[in-house]
Amino acid sequence: MKKADANKILSDSSFTDDLAPFYESTLVPLIFESYAEDLASRAKKLNPDSVLEVACGTGVVTRALSTVLPDHCSITSTDLNDAMINHAEKIGTCREVIWEQADVMALPYDDETFDVVVCQFSTMFFPDRILAYQEICRVLKSGGKFLFSIWNGLEVNDFARAVMDAVTDLFPENPPEFLSRTPYGHGNPDEIKDEIYAAGFDRCHFIQQEDISYAENPTMAAIAFCQGTPLRNEIEDREPDGLERVTAIAANSIRSRFGDDQIQGRMSAVIVTAE
């Protein structure tokens, strides 16, 4: 990977103290909660005694896991960003969870420690995915499984597409590319499969998972993407005092396509099982 590309990914994964509350209160209910429940349900069917979550963010999957997994199953939830871990731990779970700051590129666990590793919509942020997958493979027990989800492209994720179109129109000479570059830029099954096999996994299965995203109104959807993700940093780089203005324009883009008041749009993702 080129150094410039790696630097972009590191910037894209910078969820700060300011972003964590916005992320939890806006983006999580908009696009993450239903997929988190689905991922936790899939993990439960594997009957694990130990689960590791990497890149847990503010804990939406962790909370789902804590609800469905039996008490004897240990849950360890990790994230690179202290701000996310701190916010997740503050929200809490319905049962005991081990929260730890950890880098997926160098997991601080012994070989063959966990039955299942889960990761929701974060593998695209890894600076070196093959190395990260090797680490995940290393800490999995023999016969263990790695469950993770990846967004399909912007063309089938409606609200994100509307926001991306709005900011591209606003800054045509230097459009913010966070959404297209990272969260919605890694849904190619052949690329995913190649990286998984290169990391040492033997099998890889894909399930296309369509869902519906609901928002109270277009403004809430625009706030989620413009202020609850690193897109915020790109907007403020281009227009330091323009975050609210750009958010309003993005809201109008969503409104023109999906109406006012409560709205809904398509979501599309890939659920991957590697073993």
C-alpha cells in the first residue's frame, strides 16, 4: 500500500472525542443497529465460549452480543480509538464485558484464544487488511470463525449517496471523498476473498444483506453523515466555518429524493464468514 493511501486510511479512522457522541446518537440508529443485531444473531448460532470484537466503535455490536450470548461466553470488545472505547463503556451493556484499547494490527492476545471474532463495517479502515486478517486468524482457535460486514457501494446505499452527491457539487474541484473512498469503497467480493485467503483462512462465504434505513427527517440523516463521521474533518478542511451550511445542503439533497418528515432509504451490505 502506498504511504499516501495509508495516511488517508489513518485519517479516515480518526474518530475523536467530538465525533464519538455524534456517531452514537445519529449514525448508530440510522445505519448500524439492525446490522448489529443480525451479526450478533449469527455469532450466537456458532455457540462460542469466547468472542472478540475488533473495532467495536461505541459498542452497538457489543450491546447486541451481550444480550444474546449466554453468560458463560466471554466477550472482549476492542477499538483503536480511546474516545470510542470510553464512550462505549460509559453507555454500558446488560452483562459483563471486557473493554480494551487494542490495535487489530498487533492484537495483544495469545494464539488460539477466541472461538469467534466479529467486526462490523470497520475492516475498510485497517491500514493493511491482510496483516489485520492474519492477526485475527492467529487469535482464533482451530475451527473458529471470523464474522464481518462490509458496505456495498454508494449506488445502493441511498442516504450516503445523496450526501456524497451534495458535497461533490459543493466542492467540485476538491470533493470530499471519505464516503466513497473508505466505508463504501470496499465491497468487491473478489478483493475481499483474495485478502482473506492471503491471510491464511481456508474458506470464505458471502451473504448479501439488504435493509432499510429510517430517519426522523432529512436533517437528522445529514447530521449523521456530515457530523458523525470523518467526513466532518474533510468539510471543515475545505470550509472551516461551513459545517452547518454544508449539513443543511446535504439535508436538502436527501429531502429532494426522499421527502420530508420520516424518511427511509435502501441499505446494502455483505456479511462475510471466514474460517
